[in-house]
Amino acid sequence: MKDIRIGIIGFGTVGQGLGHAILQQQKRLASKTGINYILRMIADTAGKPLPPEFADVTLTTDAKEVINAPDIDIVVELIGGMEPARSFLLAAIASGKHVVTANKALLSVHGVEIFQAAAEKNVEAGFEASVGGGIPVIKALREGLIANRINRIEGILNGTANFILSKMTEEGLPFAQVLKEAQELGFAEADPTYDVEGIDTAHKLAILMNIAYGQRVQLDDVTVEGISKIEPIDIKFARDFGYRIKLLAITHNHGDSVEARVHPTMVPENHMLANISGAFNGVLINGDTVGDVLLYGQGAGMMPTGSAVAADVVDIGRNIANNCVNRVPPLGWLPENLTEPSITPMESLICPWYLRVTVNDEPGVLATITGIFAQQKISIRSMKQHDRGENEPVYVVFRTHPAEESAVKQAIAEINTLEVCAGPTRSIRILQAGD
């Protein structure tokens, strides 16, 4: 039976999940693969003693010891961030070791560099855990759906944001209050910016687009809006109209260009993504051969993410044992066939909109607003007025038919300059039926 020896850099939540998965599943993995997966070394700057079950594992505070150890086959980077994670991975590759990472932020910026280095050294680079936690979305997209032209991907890819929006929807609470509760429960970081402002989701979308389209999409190619401005009144109106508000990662394939956007979205309540609640993730992929495929599960956490990292380790071990390293390229495309991104400009995006206008209740206001819409060729599907207290401004809410983004932005700018306008106009894109 062949031995595959593993070294881990970073023994935080995911590192511990991977360690426990390897130890607990060692016999099962050996019986399934004919390979003995051995956790040999762990590098962690904290230097805290390992749990008793890790008695046979060498602990060090120096990552270079793992990278340079001659008896390590696979180096797993689980420290996160850009540096020194990038340098550690490149050093491990340069030393001829296979690598695995869960680092979506790093891959969304430096992924092409890392994959190219791995190809040149003929070693493998696994990254299943970088998107969707325990959901095998990368393997599905890269291998299971290889015979498809990917038409679109729409996904809930951040459990923190989804937990907050679900709680706001269920209990009618304001964003700040739910965020505080999420932090107390451990669902949100002390600095939640990456989660609630959509940056974490954008990292993951960039990675999925690389695989779906064979384009070198990076974080800067993705348009990003977060959820911090969503108010309970918007969630109420969404429910009245038959929608749920979700932070979605969206890419649609137009052939000559592809969309790359992350933003709050009103999702029809009968849509598959509308009822994914709490800290769960869901990814809807549409291919021209298979149609719709929905992947659902836990998007974070010690054991779900550890499970995804372990899957990469096992795949690489199988390839080593069967002398077929790099049987599948990291992004599913031959490196020489990867292209530069061709991103659809947001200004040309056409979709329905939800617009909440705050105005003083005066004669002629509605006619003025609808006149602005008419000038911008925006067609109104429905309208609601929400009266507040006496002598307070009122909310006038519009749902539009599909309209061009540039026209909607221009209309909002004009409305916000009106003397009767008592607050900024809130806008949320609506996911069209069939999208």
C-alpha cells in the first residue's frame, strides 16, 4: 500500500477539520483508494500542543520545515490572506510538492500565477474548499459538467450574509442588530466587511468564472455591492411583491462577453435559491446540455471545509499512485487555451428593478417621477405607496420591467435632486423568471 504524506501550514479551524478528517477516515480512505494517507507535519505559529490524537504528528512553528521536508508529498496551506500564503505555496511548488489551499482571496488575485507554476513543475494544485465550503462545486463544474457550455451561474456563496438576510426576513430586524447577533454567535467576524460588502462572494465568483469560461477573471473584474444598506422596509416590500432578498453572485454567458456581478437581488419566492436560509450556501449552474443543477450545503465550518480539503488531498494521492499527475488541469482548461476576461459592462445590463423613492407627499410628485422614468424609457410594472407618520415623507415603491442599468442610474440621479425628494432612492436588481 502506497503512503502519501501530508503537511499542513496553519492549524486553525479548517486545519483542525482536515486533521480530524484524515485521522478519523484513514481506514476508510485506505480501503477505498489502496493508499495510506499519513498526516506527517503541522506548522502553526501559535505553537500550542496538538490534541492527544495527533501524537504521531510533528509540530513546528516554521512553515519552511514543512515545505522543505523531504518526506512530505502534499503541502496544505490554510493560513489565508495574500502573504505569506502566496510565498509558501510557490516555495512548496518549487520544491516539487503538490499543494492544496482553501484560500479564495489569494486565488482570485494570484491563482493563474500559482497554477502556472504548478504546471511548470508538473505538480498538482487543489482548491475545492475555496468556494462553497463542503459543497463540491469546483469538481462538479470542472469535471462533472465538462461537456457543457456554461450559460449562467447564480449563487449564495457567503453564509454570514445569508444568515443576516434570513434573520432580517424572518424577524423584521434592522441590519445592525442582526449583524451584532451574528458576531455573538460566531457567524460574523469582528470586522465583517468582506462578508457583508460582498467581497468574499466576489472572490469565489472569480474562481468559478475561471473554470466555467476559461477566462483569467480576477477580483477587480467583478462589480460588487454589499447588503449593509438593506433595510427592513425593503424586505417587507420584497415579500409583498413575492420576493426574497439574497446576496447573489451572478454570471451570465453572452457569448462575446460574460457578466461578473455580486449584489443584493430580489429573488422570486418560487426560485430554487429563494429558500436557502441561514448560513447555508447554494449554487445554481445552467449548462446547455444538462440544464439546471443546484448544489446546496454548508458553506463554511471546521468539518465541511475540512471535508473539501480532504477531497483534494485524496484526489492528488490517487493521481500520484496511478502516475497520472495533472490528469485534469486545475481550472479544467489547458493552460494555453485560457483567455483574458471579456466582461459585460454593468451599464449595459438589462434587468427588472425595485426602486424605493422617499418623497414629501405633495401634489404632482408622482407625475414628476414617472415623467423622469418615461424620459429614460423605463417602463413601470407596478407601484405601491407606503404612508408613514403625519407630516413625514412617504415611500413610493416601483417595480420596473427590464431596463438598462445606465438608464436606471440616470433616473435615480435625477430623482434624488428633486426638492421633494426626502432621502436617497434605494434600488435593488430583480432576478428575472427563467434566469
